[in-house]
Amino acid sequence: MAMAKYMNKKVFANFIMRKIIHNVKFHSSPDFGKTSVIGIAKAGEIFTIVDFVKRDGTDMYRLKSGVYITASKRYVVDFWA
């Protein structure tokens, strides 16, 4: 993971916290295909990001739990404790 990308973000022991602002789908792999959908992250929930996945199109975050969500700023924003 390239930490330089996150230099202006609040980091907790090498993790970054993000808050969901619109419901998004959890994925079992870093793709947006219907077969990888395994659940819903609801608005207001806060997650620990452990990796940033660069993709063609919309990038994704890997959560501490091992699942993936969109990295789009329309759905996920910084969380400041």
C-alpha cells in the first residue's frame, strides 16, 4: 500500500477510518460484478481500511474484515474521531 497517498488522512496504527454516507455493497473480491456482492454497508457505518485497490474505473478499499467497498468519494468519506 502506498502510504504517501494518505499523508493528509488520519491514520490509526497504519489504518485509515472511513464513514459510509450512502449505502454501498460489500464485495468478496475487488470487482463490482453481481456475483461478488455479499452484503450492504449502511450509511453512517464506519470501517477500517487496510488497503487501496487501484482499478480501471472506480477504485476500491479492502476493509479490515477482508471484504471490499467502493473508494468513491460520493459514497465514502474520511472519518475524524
